[in-house]
Amino acid sequence: MTDRGKIRRERFENALADGLRRPEVRLVLLEILSACNLMQASYAAGDALATAHNEGMRRVGLWLKGEIDAADPEAFARMLLEQD
């Protein structure tokens, strides 16, 4: 990774960690994770394209959850507790 890439990555990590301190940011991130169907199967019976689409959405959700966990290991549990 270049120095510029390292700086960008560090800025991203800091911004996410700062954002996770705010309940409204946690709410938005939880809605995004919910839209990604993180906790559901990707398989759509008889429809390979729908399965691929669902898996792509799920993959984005897994990436985002991994970033959240790296920034604040307790944030996801807090997000679940805060939901209505």
C-alpha cells in the first residue's frame, strides 16, 4: 500500500470510529447492514442471478460489519440493543 493509501485508510478508520460514537450513525449503519441481508441465506431457488445478487449484497454487509468490528468490537452489539 502506498503512503497515500495508508493515510486514506487511517482517515477512514478514524472517521468510522468517531461515527460509531454517535447513535444516529449507528442507526444508519444498522439499516445498511439490514438491507444487505447479512443474517439470511443468499440462495434464491431456481434463480442463479438472484442468488448472485443476494450474495453480492451480503458480501458488502460482511465487509462493513468487519470494518465496524475492527473500529469498535462492541459497536454491533450496541447497535442491536438500540434498535426499536
